[in-house]
Amino acid sequence: MRRIFSTPEDDFNETVKRYEAFLSNHDGTSGYFDVEELEDIVDYYLRSGRTKDSSGALEFGLKLHPNNFALRIKRAKIYLATGDTYKAYSILESLGTHDDYELNLLKIDALRKLERKEEAHRLCKHLIETEGEDIDQVCLDIAYIFLSDYDINSAFQYLKRGEAYNPDNEELLFELAFCYEHLNEHAKAIRAYNHILTKDPYAGEAWFNLGQIYFTHQKFQHALDAFEYARVINPDDSLTCLQKAHTHFQLQQYEAALDEFFAFEELTVDSGQTYLYIGECYERLEKYQDAITFYQKALDKDKDNYEALIGITVCLMEQDLFQESLHYIQQAIQIKNDDADAWVYFAEALMGLDDTAAALLAYMKSIELNPDQPDTLMAIANIFMEQEEFALAIEYYQQALKSDEYHELENIHLFMAVAYHLADNEDAAQLSLAKAMEENLDAQKIFNEICGETKN
């Protein structure tokens, strides 16, 4: 059986270099290449997306080896790569019923693209049955064809068959784990990666993929353990470094996250995104000036960086520098006028400057963009309370309570009790007060201090 893509990449490169040297005619390199070398050159260019160069190499090869069966197969492969499936299949059919491994794989691919799936699967079955040995490798090659079009279910059935034949085929297990992930069978994907790691503890990609699954399911400590192994095995892999940093951040280990983000910055050409991550770490550590420094670096890369503008706004407001924050939040709103959060930050800055009327308008704009904001609705209600618009305050407290799916609003029932009392609705006030007392034992005392003694 001839395995496709089995030639080491270094051999590919040397063969291609010799071929290109011949074309350039700079060094007198021999113009003779055997069939296998020409096949390798054609495949090399195809994998690189250089179909024109691939076609040129094929035509050159056919001049040296006219009507060669293997090279004619490559012509069909080029047509498949360029989307001319009918021509590809016509060539493959014209080559007869040879039990050539690559020819059959290309036929399967062509039939799949032509929506002749039953014929494709029949040919898959034939290929598996006739190859005899290395069934796991055959199943893997077939699976690659279906994976190229994200036909996960078809790929999965062949990978499972290959696994049954050889449960230790590492390459196959990687693809099987990939399918499990896409089929939302994450526990089985984890088992597949762990099986790989029992055979090869230094399989960095398996550690990384394991970390990704754990991260997605918010099992951050498990994710961190996996990323740490991957990082040790491949210390220069920037993506592992980045994901480890994000995991530290999710675990609120901000100093450790900073170390990894700085390491990531050294491994990559920064586009400004890393500066945002670093800025957010410093913000969480309440080192607001350091955070502003890195948010500003992101802005220097891109003056319209919305996240950087918001970051600086928040850091300035945390230091009660509300006037200074207005410049940045107004810029952010110009960039994303339809972002409800930006209008909330604008409102909070205005509240810090005691401009309640303007803040109310900003809060209202935010609610118009996203009505499901319990905190914002409660802030609006509080403003109406200050303005003694008790009916409006009650309306917005009710909306806030209705939106508070996770019951995170503190003292909402106490505020409502006060609003009902001031609106002369004592029955509703007492009902809300009773609910407030279930959440806060001091609710009655606070209510009395605000409203005076009530009748029980």
C-alpha cells in the first residue's frame, strides 16, 4: 500500500529546491526527475496552495514520463484542488479499475464532492476490505477526506473502525478526539487525549487540546495543569503561553497572568491586543496607573481601540477622575454608538460629576439598546427616587427585579418598600419590606431610619 503524504518534509524541500534550481538554470542542475520525485513536487505545491506551479511541474513530468499512470492521477488531484470535480472524476474513471490506493482515495473525494455519497461510502468499504493490513491508517486517510469538508459524522465512523483495529494509533486518536469535541462528547475527547498521553507524555498538542476542553468547561485549575505541561514541552509556542495566561486570569491569579502575557508579548509581534490583556490584569490588581499605561499603548497602536478607551475610562473613574474620564468614554461612544455598556459608563461618569439629568438620559439610552440590565434599571429607579418621582421609581424597580434572573441586586426589596411607602401604598410597602427582611436582618431598622416608625 502506498501511503500518501508519507515523504518527510525535508525530502520534499530538497527535491523542490533541485527542481526550482533547474527551472532557474543557474547551477546546471540535472533536468531529470523520476516519477516519485515529480509526484512529491506536485504534492508539495498543492499543499502550499500553488496550483499553477503544481500544474507546471505535472506538465514537465509528463514530458519526461508520457502517459505515466501515477502522474495522470496527479492531474485529477489538481482538478480536485481547483474545484473542477467533473474533470477530475472523468480522468479517474478513464484510468480504469486499478486498485491503486491514491486513485481510490481521490475517487472517494470526487464522489463526495459530487454528492454521490452512497457510492463514496461503498468505495470506502471496498478500500478498507482490500487493503488488509494497516486498516487504521486506511480509515484515517478516509476520515481526512470527510474532515476536509467538516463531515464529522462520516469521519467519525471510519475513525472508530480504525480505533477498533489499532487503539494506539496516535494520529488517529487526535482526529477522533477532534470529532468527539465537535459532537459535544467532551468526556470521550478527554479520554482520547489521556490515552495519547499514557503512550506519549510529551505529546504537547494533546496537553494543549486537553487544556482547551477544560477551559471551555470552566475547569480552570485542570486547564492550567494541562497548559503548564504543554508550555514545558513547547516553551516557544505562543498560543499555549497565551491560553495559560488567560487561565491564570480566570483563576484571579493576576500576577501570574501578567508574567505569561509579558512572555507572550516577547514571542509575538504585538498588534495591541496583548496590551489590553496586561492592562486588564493591572486594573484587577487596582494598579490603575499601570493599567492606563498599557491601555494607552493599545491606543497608540490603534486610536479607535474601543476596549482600550473603555479600560482607561474605568480606571479613571475608579480614581474619582470623572471629568478626565469623559474624554475617553465619549470617544468610545463615537466608535460604538450602539453599545449599551458604553452609555452606562458615560452615565456613571456624569453621576460622579453630579450631572443627574444628563446621566438619566445616558442610562435611558443604554436601556433602549439593551432592556435587560438589572443594575441599570435600578440606577434609573434611584434617580427617580431622588427626584421624588415615586411612581416612576417603582416602575423601574419592578423592571429591575424582573430582569434580575440570578438574584444579584442587593436590597432591591428594601428600596421598593421605601418607594411604596413614599408613594402612600403601605400594603405594598409592607409586602416588600417582609421580603427585604428575609434577605437582610437590618432591613426593618434601615427602613425605619428612612421612613420613620411604621405601623405593624
